[in-house]
Amino acid sequence: QEIKAIENAFEESQDTVARSQALDELYARYTHEFLNAHEAVRLGAVSDMLDPLAMRSTFIRHLNRLWQGYSPGPMTSLQREFF
């Protein structure tokens, strides 16, 4: 009886180890295939990948695009801070 209990416990621990290894492999595969920047750009989840060194120039380029459509003028309607 005691030997059977030990064998069952050993099998369960082996199943737990195998399950843990399988989950680790699945997580690594998922991370490699889906959680990388190139795949996110390909799928359209992000619009641009930024190199930290090129961040300033990219930021300025986007701000310039926003400022091109702006034309200062007098207020033509009621302006409120809170709606």
C-alpha cells in the first residue's frame, strides 16, 4: 500500500515537471513569435518602431506635422475648461 502511494506521488511529480516544461516551452515560443517588435509592426499593432537614439528626431518630425495644420486666430466660440 505504501509503495503504491510512493509510486503515485512520483508519477504526479513527474507529470508536474513535464507540464511545467511544456508550459515553459510554449511561453518561450509565444514570446518569440508574437511578443517582438517586428511582429507587432507587421501585424499593425504599432505604427512605428523607435530607436532610442532617434527618438528626438522622430518626435520633432511628428510635432512639425501637427503644427503644419495649425493656424492661430481669434476665438470664434465659447471656450470652456470643463464640459
